[in-house]
Amino acid sequence: MELIEAVTSSSVRLMVPLLLAMLGELISERAGILNVGLEGMMTAGAFAGFIASVTLFNIPMAICIAALAGMVVASAMAAGTVWLKGNAILVGFSLFILVPGIANFLYIQGGWTEAAPAVPILRVPVLSDIPVIGSALFAHNAFYFLAVILTAAVWFLFARTRVGLVISAVGHDPRAAESKGVSARWVQTLALLTCGAFAGISGASLSLGAVGSYVPDIIGGRGFIVIAIVILGRWTVPGAVAGGFLLAVLDAIKLSLAQQPGVPVQLLGALPWVVVIAMLIISANMRSNAPRTLVH
């Protein structure tokens, strides 16, 4: 029972940065932009959030600055792909290489060795005392509860609002949307900036919420994992949440089994990617909300 509780709690904790970035990537892709630069936006948020926290000692302000840092990188992506009509893969890959390099250089040159202020754990009265699931679902830091709120907001955006319909319409056929008076450029730009804000907060959830500091290459390829999750989830919020939780469970199991003697750690590290490839193959023929601009 203790192992199940530990794996469940770890899975939810590990899912938070994936979930925050996934919501942003979902908005970007539903608008027709494959945001390969997500890793750079997450890195900018992780670095800026850490620096803000150790200089200002204000966690809410650090989270806001992390979101702004992600938006700054997203604005470069928007300028290159939406306004200058550059190749989205090349622009995104440039940001994927450039931003972590700059952040790592500044971190080493700055010599910041102190730890970030701790983000307090919030407990929901009564519910957090429920056996097994109580600590997993109702006792986490602010990033978890922010992720839950934003997940509900993004689901509502696409399921119940005209704005969500406009974003999806631009992703399916920008010219048809413009014939109805919608500026596809501005919709895609705002979608990318929103993605950048979500990715910046996601990065801060790692540097401030999980690690308590910034370390070079802190994102560790999660940007690409998030892109795979969005595709795996067939461009829907419930599907992406399920995919993100599946990978988080695999990560939690990997961490638990890695402490056991005789277990091949390298093989466990490859397990999430094996599952992603298998699920992508299985889900290829399933009904989806894939934006036509991404699949054609």
C-alpha cells in the first residue's frame, strides 16, 4: 500500500511540468503552429524564475517573470514563423538549441549557487487525509493547483467558447478563417504567446517547485516529450492529460525500481519512449482533432 501511495504521489508531482507545457503546446498546435521551440521556452522560464526568486525572494513574482520569459522566446518564434513565414521546424529547433545555451552560459557566469526559496506545500483540509489518494491529489505546491485550474480553463476554452472555435478554425484552414474576418496571424501569434507563458511557468515548476535551484539542461528533453503527448492525446485536453499521466506513472515506477538491486537503470530510462512510440502507432488510426495545417 505504501508503494502504491508513493508511486501515485510521485506520478502526480512529475506530471505537473508536463501538464503545464502540454496545455500551451495544445493551444499552439490547435492554432496550426507546431512549436518545436517549447524546450527553449521552458528553459527561459526555469532560469528567469530561479533568478527572480533568489534576487526578489518573492515566489508569485518569480512565477510571473518566468511566464514573461517564456513569452519573450515565444515572440521570437511568432516573428520567425507567423510574420516572416519561416520554416516552423527550423525556427523552433534554433530556439531549442540557442536558449538553453544562453541560460547555461549566464548561470555559470553569474555564479548563482544559492537555493531558491522553498515553495510551500498546500493541503486541502479533510481531502488530503484520504488514504492513498489524499496526499497524491490534495497536498502539493502551488504549481500543481495552478496546473489543475489551467487544465479546466483550457478544456472550457475549446469545448464551450467561441474563442476556442476560432483558434481551431485557424488551425484547420487559415484562409477560410480570414474570409470570415478573422486575422489568422494575430490568432497564431496570441496562441504562441500563451504557449510561451504556460511553458515558462512549466519551467519554473521544475527550478522552483521540484529542484529548488537551476541546473544546466534542467528541462532534459521534456519539450519533445510534451509534443509527443499532445499528438498521443489526439489534440484534446482529456487525451493529453491521460497521455501525460501515463508517462508520469512510468517515470515514477522507473524511480522506484531504480533503487532496487539488479534492475537495469538504462533500460528503465528508455521505457517511456518505447511506450510513446507504441501508443503513437496504436492511436494513428483513431479519430482526432488534428489541425489540417499540421497533417497536410
